[in-house]
Amino acid sequence: MSHFSKNKELRVFQEVNSKNMITRLFEFILGCLIVSISYNIFIVSNHLVPGGVGGLAIIINNLFGIDNSLTILFLDIFLLLLSYILLGKEKTRASILGSLLFPLFVKLTEDINVWLQIDTSQILLSAIIGGVIYGFGAGLVFRAGFTTGGTDIVNQIISKYAKISLGNSMLYSDGLIVLMSGLFFGINSLMYSIIILYIISLIADRVVLGISDNKVFFIITDRDEEVKEYILNALGHGVTIFRARGGNKAEKENVLMTVLPTNDYYKLKEGIKEIDNEAFFIITDSYEVFGGE
């Protein structure tokens, strides 16, 4: 890659990072506060371990009695140094604020249940409600383009040097911490920790991506002209056509791609079947659509 190309990519990255900074900072701070409140009310009180340095801090607190916020802060500082060495300053910059703010909010909200007096004795209910609130806060943080530091840094390092996806690296790092909860707090805690980790991931994704209002169809059919006319004229949506070749075929064929509202999903799916019952098509969610007419 040329030096010019690297400079251009860096400039684009910096421009993106500076957009809507006030709004993004507000979302980030609010997200950190929400995560901290959920952490102290629902997670710490029930020894649930939803991965991350927060989960590790609960295990260390149980073993040595060290304050959770201090453990999170020390681990975050160590991981920031590691990030700077292995990932560079641009990647590290997005984690600095979260690495300092999250442990601060954990400390400030550690006695919040004294004021709110929420009954967290029903662990399953705590795992569900805590996961939803935690996931909502985490989603705000991610949507703003920040992280809370911690194992987010570990995941990026594993992904870069082990040449695996970020999703798989998260599975390994957070999964290992969650499994450790079973050793120190028992199998029941492990099961509830898995539940809360799943809910956090689910809700965070919904906050970042939103609810899917559209579907994308990729269609391969011998009657592509008829399917195209049906989409254009009967449904009133656009179609993109591109040429592709299957792995076991020598000749290329047309692939139709269209994006349409979810309420037209059934009409297109059944319409394709009526036109060509042997057609092959894939349907996936589309969270945002830009451009076009």
C-alpha cells in the first residue's frame, strides 16, 4: 500500500471520528453511566460474570476483596498500554476515554441500590433486566464510536494477530471469563452469566443497528426477466442485475438484487415461487439504505 493511500485513509478516519462529536460524547457518557448502574444493581449483587474486565473484577473481588472499580481501572490502563504497542495510537485513542470513565462511574454508582432499593433476589429476572439495561448502555457506547476499553482491546489484538474475526475473538476472551465464573461461583452462576451475556449482545446490536425495516433479496432464476418485471411493475421497487458464476458451473448467470420494505417481503417471496418454483433466492435483513431513487 502506498504512503499516499495510507495518508488518505488516515484523513478519512479522522474526519469520520470528528463528526457530530458533541452528540456522540453525550451518547457515550450516558451509555457508560447506564452500563455502570446495571453492573452494580443486577450483576455484582448476584455474582453474574458477563465477560469483560467487569466480569473479571467480580472474580478478583471474590478472591482478594479488591474494589471492582480499582481492578477495572488497573486492567484498563494495562490494556491501553498494550493497545498502544500492538495496535497503534489511532486505535488506542477510541478506548482511552471509556477506560477511564467506566471505572469512575462504577465507583460513583456502587451504592446506588441503597437509594433505589431494587429487589434482585430473583436471579433469572435480574439477569434478564440487567442484560437489557446493560446492553442498551453498551449499544449507545458502540453507536457513538467509542468502547469501554477492557477486553474490547484484547479482542482487537487477538483478531489482528491470530487472523480471526472480531466475533470469534470475542467468543474466546469473554467466553473464557464467563466459564471461570462456573469455577468460582458454581454452575448456576455460569448458566445465568451465559443468559445475561447473550441478552447484552442482542440488545447492543439492536441499539447499534436498529430494527430492520427492509429486506434484501438475491435471486437466481431462469426466468429472471419475468421476476424483474414483477418487482418493477407490480411491487414498484428497483432491481440491480449483476453477472455471477457458481462454483460448479462454467457459464455465468444473472443475479437479481432488490431492497424492499418488510411489508412487501411476503409478496415478493410468493411471487418468485409463482413465476419460477425452482428459483434460488436468499433473503437477509437490511438495516439502512442510502442513495438511489
